[in-house]
Amino acid sequence: MRPMDDAALVEAARSGDGSAWAGIYDRYADKLHDHCHRILRDRDEAADALHDAFIAASQHLDQLRDPSRLRPWLYSICRHEALRRVRQRSRVDLTDEVDDMSGQEVDLDQGTRSRELQELVWAAAAGLNPRDQALLDLNLRQGLEGQDLADAMGTSLDNSYVMLSRLRDQVERSLGALLIARLGRDDCEVLDGILAGWDGRFSPLLRKRVARHVDGCDVCAERRATVVSPLALLAAAPLVPAPAALRSLVLDDLARGATTDGAQPIRFTRDGFAADAASATVRHRRGWLVAAVVLLLAGLAGGVLATQDDGPETQLAAVDGTSTTTAAPTTTVAPATTTTTAPTTTAPTTTTVPEVAPPPSTPDGPPSTQDPVVVPPPPTAPPDTTPPRIGTVTGPTSLSCAQPTGTVTAVVADATSVNLTWVNASPAGSRAMTRSGDVWTATLGPFTSTSGAASFVVVATDAAGNQARVSRPFVLSPCPG
């Protein structure tokens, strides 16, 4: 039997089919739990957050306007629930600048193997505020991008692009400095001097000093190009699946109609995704600010009008030098007789306004005018010449008649397209690599002649046309006989 797609599962769940929720849970629970754990860093709390997220999803399923977009919608609910629990911990909010990550110090004397480097960069990334941790995980490890990423974060597409670009740049710079400090010290005397007396613990101050040095040092910049990208290390962190016992607990509570009435209510976007609490707070404060400005302007306008009530008459009278008498308006509060004494002058007072002569013309022609102000065009921004970053590249080291093809995988940041080519092989060829988050894959081969040394090349291109490439050798083993 062919499995139901997301839209069919949503429609079945809306119609009361209890098995639909089992299908949704089995399809997404492990990845959703992994996301909650990445934010909360506690397995028990992550399990509780996933449980409450499924209960909330069952209550608000009608909010989802497009059933085919169930995946980012569930991530938005889990992100809301995990961040709500972080706020309940009453922790002090950490700054959203990675350069000022938490003051916790990271012990680097644990070796340089891949797993240890992953733990190292994630320990450092724990200094991000929880909202940025959620954004980083949704993009790097959960594979969300574009509109799916924006909706999972409960914000606009433009805002998600700005947030992610800033965050990725800061993470690359700060955590890249951390890796260079650990791996590149022997290559650069200046860096070695900066790290003199270093006890192996990377404080925020030292991180800034190393990052500034690497930005201006050719030796360290070259070393940084060969080090595995921090983003690639973050993306390669292992999955933390949901506990096996959680499935029956969630499905039983869904079957009996459990609710989350005591939890913080969820605000939804127009498309039905859980809204970003930080953006909602900004909009709320902005609304109060606009209202205050309107009231202030209204008060100022009223004051100006009040002080100018008698202004025109007084000014005109001063010009003519005559006295003008103006009777005040009579206000009747109750039926009464009001007597107003007429002025003694029988003829009305005439107020003369002096004529203003036009400016004299010059003998040479009409009055001169000033030259128009020419606004220079804004300076043109320098072109982007930074190439994409190619991290880990894996592929076959040998191919043969029995195995004429292989899979090449590359972790690439900031690329719009990646191509795989192979040379010194028969036949030579190339093909576009397919993308999942920052991971690109393609099939190498097949080859009709399997004999000799060959190589494949991964070529990454960004939106500005900048390119980066990495080559790897492999061997074509001759066919037996």
C-alpha cells in the first residue's frame, strides 16, 4: 500500500481518523525531537516539548491553510514550544551576536578528530540566544530553507534571509577563529604570540583577538580555507531520536482529546504558522510607539491652533496703525438675556493691508535664480568576490567493472549551484549535483574503461558568479582477464 502524503494525512486527521496522527508521528517525530533537543539540550525536556507540541498541533490543525506544508508547520509548533520552555527557565537572555557568545569557556584539549570538533563547535554555539540556535538548526541540520524556513521561524521571507545571512557570517568568523586557534598555531608566529600562555580555554576576548588576526593574516586565511567549515561541523551533528516510549503516550493523549489549555497561547501568522514571539514583541512595541507619536503630534497641533486664534487680526491691525474692536462670541448656558454694547463708531473700521512690490528686475533680465542642487548618485557597492565555502568532500577512492559508479557528497555553504566533473577517465563527463540544505550529492560515472588514475572535481558557484573548487583522486581498477 502506497503511504499517504502529507496533505492526505492532514485531511484524514481533520476528519477524525486516529491512525493519521500515528502516520504523522512516525514520519516526523524523530526529527522534531532532535530539533527540540538542540534548543533545550536536555532529553527529558525535549520529550516533554515534543509531546506538548503534538497536542497543540491537534488543537490547531485547522490553522494550517496548505496541508501539503505540514512539515514546516510542525517545526514552527515545536520551535514555539521549545523556546517557551527556555523562557520559563528564567535564564538571562544571551546576546544575539556570535562574537559575544556566552562567557562559558570551551576546553579545546580534547583532540581534533571530527566528532570532537563537532562537540567543540556546538558547545561554543550554545552561547547563541535560543532563537538563533533554532534558526541555525532548522537550516543546517533539518534542511529547511526559503519559505519553509521562514514559516518554521514564524517570520517573513525577507527577514529570515537577513537573519540567516548575519548568523552564518558570524558563526563562520567566530567559530572559524576557534578552529584556527586550535589547528593553525604552528603555521603562524603572530598567532602563536597571541596565544602565548594560552591554557587551552577559549574566552570571548581571546576569540575576538584571534578572529581579527585571521581576517588580516594571509597565512591564517589560507589555513582557514583548508579547515572544515564550522557550519559543516554543525550540520554533521548526529540525530537525537525521540524516546521509544513517547509514541504511545502521545497517541493515547491525542485519542482522549488532551489539551494544552494551561500553556502559553500560540499566535499564528496569516498562513497558519506559529508566529515568532520576538517579532510579535517588536510589532507590539512599535504599535505603542506609533500611538504615542500620534497623540503627541495631535497635542502639539492643538496647542499651535490655540495660540494662533487672534493672530491674523492683531497682525493686520499693526500694519495699518488703527484699532480694531472684535466682539467676543456669546455662549448661552441657560435661557438668559445677553446685552452687548455696540461700538461708538458708526462706520465699520477699515483695515488696509500694504501692497508688497514685486522684486525689482535687473537691467540684464529677470531676477536671478539659484542653480538647482544636484544630488550625486549613491556610491556603487564593491562587487562580491568572496567564493563559496567547500567543506567536507567524500567520494569513492576506486572504481571497477563490478562497481563502475560511486556517490560524491560535498558540504558547500553560500552556493547557488554545484557541479561534479571527472577527468582522466573514459569517458570524461560532468553533471549537476542535487542539494539538501548545505549537502550536495551526485553520481560519479559510469565508466566504460576502468584502468588508471583519475580525479573528480567539485565546482561551486554563488549568485555573483564566484567559484570555488576541490578535486579528489580515485583509481579505475582494470577488469579481470
